[in-house]
Amino acid sequence: MYHPLPLYIGLRYTRAKRRNHFISFISGTSMVGITLGIVALIVVLSVMNGFHKEIQQRILAMASHATLTDPYGGIANWPEVLEQVRAHPNVVGAAPFVEVQGMLVNSAQVSGALVRGIEPLEEDQVADLRQEMVRGSVDDLVDGAFNIILGRDLANFLGVGPGDKVTVVTPQVSSTPVGMMPRLKRFTVSGIFAVGMADYDRSAAFIHMADGAKLLSLGEAVTGVRLKLDDMWEAPRLAREIAEDLGGVYRLIDWTQVHSNFFSALAMEKRMMSIILFLIVAVAAFNIVSTLVMVVTDKQSDIAVMRTLGISPARVMGIFMVQGTTIGLIGTLIGMVAGVILALNVEPVVGAIENLFGIHFLDPSIYYISALPSDVHLSDVLAVSGGAFLMSVLATLYPAWRAAKTQPAEALRYE
């Protein structure tokens, strides 16, 4: 007697055993469909978040948060610039570098590569190259030794390893007695690194900054300065601040600009996958419509009696909205809990399936990321669950409206 009437009757209809088992079957199917749809959405979005995070970490292990360059040439006063940017409160590391797009040659094998000259100790402040080494050491890059560190895939393509020689050919030319010739220099391979990203493993090489300056005839100048910030997500704003502090003379590009197309593609992929998988929830929600339409038809006499006793059409509509909403709420809650639990344990679950059937979904010899990383975001869980519940509520409107329009005389005529 203390319950609102529509809520009380609606919950009672939901709990009651129906004479028509087909209606009960469709109700159960709707609930299971909503649950499975939410589980699938949460798990897939979490795995995609995990892949995005993993790729992001691998990219930023080598790429700086922001890069400062002079659009009109090299930076001759780089020690002063380095001191200025390090004084910024949000800069946690800065390192000078020289860079050139060149070709690496070994016998008949030729490959384009981005050759970057670094100071090993300074580079530790802005990148994790030292942790990505699989052979050799970053400390082997010393001034005048003309050593070079190659990405694993690049080294495999050239067919070289530590101790072998490669020729670095740059676009700059030198005047010789036989005419203009490209500038080239023999380097000794001193190490191999592997990041797990083809952009670096297949097309990046590192030399000492002084050797790079000699190769490019830069003198005391450098190509630019790489920065590491305390908050990578604030890189666009902080890059603008630092550029303004330097008087607007230099160009600052943050990591979101360098890899904007790649991360935009990942975001688009996540959105499209969400839309496709949400159709599962939509189909289950439409099953609620079928369930309630049949329940309304089955309860015509009950509705007529309630209307005769003075219950308003709005309350009749509320009764059946409560019934459909209850189905959606239960399915949503179970799906949310099950989805989060599965998303948090997706790697051991997939591992158990692989061991059971003797298969490997992500072969390490083919894929750079051979595990299924998962990163559960509360915003995704709430958005998926909220969207599914809202769709369930909307699915109840038409059948409930039909119930409210029932005429008592017509419904009881043949009773």
C-alpha cells in the first residue's frame, strides 16, 4: 500500500508467471540480448583503449612531446635556447638533435631512413631509446666514432648486424673534381633497437649528434630541440606557451600534430565499432517492444477492469513502462557488471582459450602486439550502460501508450 500503484502493479506483472510461455521466452531473450550487447561493447571498447594506449606508449617512447625547430635553418644558439626551455615549469626534459632524411646502403641493399643525431645522455631526458635496445648500447654513440644504431626491421632488410658497415647517403651535395656528388659516410653498426612500431623499427637510425653535424656540415648548429612535458595531454597548449616565451621565432610542433592522422583514424575506428556493436543492444531493445505488445494484448481484460475502477490512462501507461524498464534495467546491470569483470580479465581469459584449443590469436611473429591489452574507462562503461537503458525505456513508450488507449467496453465485450 506504500508503493506507487503503477510501480507496484508493473513489478508484480514482471514477477508473475505468465500463461503464455512465448511471452516469457521473448522477455528473457530481450534481457539476455541487452546483457550480451553491453558485455560485448564494454569488452571491445576496453580492448581498443588498451591497443590505443599501447601504441601511444610505443610512439612516445621514441617521439618527443614537442619539437622546437627553426623554419629558416639550423639553431646556432641552441645552448641558450635549451636553457630557456628548461626554465619553463612544465618542461621536464630537453635535448638537442640533428636530423636528415637519407639513404642507408649495404652492398645491393638500399633503404630510405630518418637519420637522427643525438647526445646519448641528453636523449635519456626525452625518449626511452636506451630501454628499447636489443643489441648494443646507446653509449656506443661517441663523438668521432661514426657508429650507428638501426631499427631491427631496417637492419634485417639491409642484412647487417653489430660490427657491420653501412653507408649513409644524404641529400646534401659536395663539389668534387668530377662534379657535384651526394655527401656520404661509412658508419659502423653498433646496436639494434626494437620499439614494436614499423615507423621506427623499419625507418629510423641514430648516430652521435657531433657526427651528424659533420655529415651535414652544420658546424655548431643543430636541427632543433626535443622537449618532454609534465603532461603530454597538455602538449598543444604548452607548446604555444613555450613558443611565445621564445618570442615566436621558432616553430613548435607537438606530438598530436605529428601523428594527428594516425590517432584520428584510431578514434574514428572506435566510434564506428561502437555504433556497429550498439546495434546488438538496439535489436534486444526492440524485442522489449514485442514483449510488451503481447503482454498488453494478454492483459486486455485486466486493463479494462483497472480503467473501470478509476485508474487513469497515464497510470496504465506507467504500469507497462515499469515492466519494460525493469527488463532493460536488469539486463543493463548484469551486462555492466559482467562486462567490466570480463574486460579486466580479458588477457587471462583469452590465454585460457588459446591453451584449451592450441591456437594463438595474435602470432608474435606477425603482430607487434601479441597480447590483448585492456584499459577500462569509466566513461565508456557509463555511456554504454546509460545508452542501453535509455533505449530500453524508449522501447516501452509505444506498447504502454497502446495499453493506455484501451477502451474498457471494447475489451470486456466478449469476456
